[in-house]
Amino acid sequence: MHPTTWERTVCRVCGAGGLARVLSLGEMPPANALRAPAELTNPEVRFPLALALCEACGMVQLGHVVSPELLFRSYLFVTSSSQRMSEHFSALMAAAVDEHVPASGGLVVEIGSNDGTGLSSIKRRDVRVLGVDPARNIAVLAAAREVPTIPEFFTEALAAEIVRTAGAASLVVACNVLGHIDDLHDVCRGIRTLLAPRGALVFEVPYLQDLVDLSAYDAIYHEHLSYFAVRPLVKLLNENGLRLERVEFFPVHGGTLRGTAVHGRGCAPAVEAVLSKELETGLARRATFDAMATRVEDHRRGLRTALTELRERRIKIAGYGAPAKGTVVLNHCGLGVDLLPFVVDSTPAKQGLHVPGTHQLIRPPSVLADEKPDVLLLLAWNHAGEIREREAAFLARGGRFLLPHSPASWCEPPAQSASR
């Protein structure tokens, strides 16, 4: 086994063994390990990528862990690159500060603060802000926003140091970060240590029910170690002295759960209602994931067939977006440059690099005016609305977006889960 990866044989929430493999995507390069042109001839590392289900507590997780030092010390996704995500996190911060931070001010700590987009939106309020993010290149961007950021992984030890130097936090925010962490109990103990007695944790994670309903296998990659339902979340928080008070659901990122937790045990009655719904839908049953695996294979075959037919009809195709989920789709479906010659992405740091594994060149969206593709495979489908607005000229001349999960569907993203 590669020295930067290891196999996890017990559940990271309840510690039970005998994890059941329920979906395998084979071996795949790290999804954000974009390649410089000079690196294309170098050997490319790949790691196993498979979902495992803990039938004891319902936790869904990867069976292999890739070193976080490899994945997160340098990072390419920047929150501010998406206007709608910036607005989403700014609204989250404003609402959370209004509800949980005393009028006299307090400390707000964001774990996984990226470029400081969220924290910078509340700097004008009577609060102190502090970011924690291990991506050193991203911490530089946060500093440019005058958001103080600790460029390290959040741990219980770091939480104790923050309390010693800055005091306890009235509010801790962690969006799309819990799923990246192998030792969830250490992080939750750290949050408990960091929170003031009346403080609150507000977090967001992709919701497992939506991943299943949409068969969104492109959300599965090495950075995402955990795929959360509410039941294992309650167990994880309770074992570390935290009570889940509220859950809310949003359509962003293909389906997001927002939770609010405080010091305590158990969960609120409204959370209990969601637990009952998850039980009804069979979210912790192997059969649920067996059915999803069948749909994923159907999607893989269907997408290859659709692109092959378009090529044979001499219809020009390109990809839109070079997110991690795009790497997963292109590699799992075996879509090389013969079927998809290039992709475009609005993030300057990605332009001029190549997609891991399949090696499409990432170009700026401005090239669409010259290249004039007829069809764009919407790899960043979770930003469909924003992209459609941005590429109005492409649509006006008759261009069409193709969705990777449903090759028969054009332009519009799949309907959000109606399970809640």
C-alpha cells in the first residue's frame, strides 16, 4: 500500500468492525491533484475509492484514508469563485451571529475557513473573527481580506490553545469540513473545548439522503471520508458532549444538511422526526446502496454512449467546470480527450493545468466564443443556475448543457430530493 494511504477497518463514529463495502469506483487519482503540462508524463498515483457502510450505526464512509497532508496543505477551490456560494455563506454567518453571539460581541471561529469569505462578511459587526484552515496558499488569500487565519488542521490541542490565547468562542462554524476529517472524535472534543458554555456550533455537510436520491457518485472522492445521515451525527455529537438542536436542508452542493449543536446530550424533537424519516427510507440498509450502485453503473454506460454518439455525429463537445466531482466522473466513466477534448473553468488557478487521470486541458470560459462547442458536459452541475446565467451567449446560439448523471436530461439540474 502507498505510504500516504491506509485502510480503515472500524467505523470512525461508533468503532464497530465489519464495515460492508457497498460501492466501489475502483482506483482513482486525488480529485484535486491537477497536473501541470510538464507532469503529464510522470507516474500518477491512484488510491482505492469505495464506500463502506457501518450497519451498527448507519455511518457511510470511505474504507481508505489518504493523508490530509497530501490533500489539504495546498488547495485549489476558493469559496469566493462562486457568487452564490459566497452569498450562501455570508447569509449563514449573519444569521448565526444574530442568533448565537451576544450583543456585546464575542469570538467567532470558522473551521475550514478557506479564503475568509464567510468571516470577512461579518467583520463589520461587533465580533472578533478567527479562521482555521490547513491550506497554506488559501490562508494567504484570507490574510489579504484581513481575516486572521491559523494555517493548521483543527484538533483538540489547537482548540485548547485558542481558548488560552483568545478565549472561548460564542460561535463555531464548520461548513463542508467534517466530512474531510478522519478522527471525528478529536475534532468534536475540540469543538466542545472551544465553545463557551452558551456557545453554538453551526455546521454544514452534504446530506447522504440526497447523494442516494440523485445517485451523485461524483460527490465521492478521497477528500470526503464521511457521508452523513442524521443518525450517526447525533451519536457522534452525543459521545462528545454535544446536542443536536436543529437540522435544516438546503439545495446547495447537490443537497446540504445544516446542523446547530450546543453543549448537552440527546437531540431536539424536530431532529427525532428526521431520524424517523431516515428509518422509513432505509437510509442505513445495504439494499439502498446496492440499488444506488446499479444506477451508478447505468449512468456510467449511458454517459459514455451519449458522448460517443455525439462525437460520431461530429457534434463539438467540451466540459464545463473542473471541480473534484468532474475528476470523478471523467475517470470513472473513462472519458479521455478523445471523447471530451478540453474543459473550461472560471478559477484562474486551475487554468493551464490538466484534469488528473484523463488529462483534459483546463481553459478559461472565454475560449467558448472561439471554439464554439455545441454541447457542454456540465461537470459543475451543482452550480448550474449560476453557470447558465454566465453563459447566456452560449445558450443563445443554441448550445446545450448535458448533465453527467442523466445523459437524457439537458440544461436543468436534477430535482432535489423530496424525502424531507
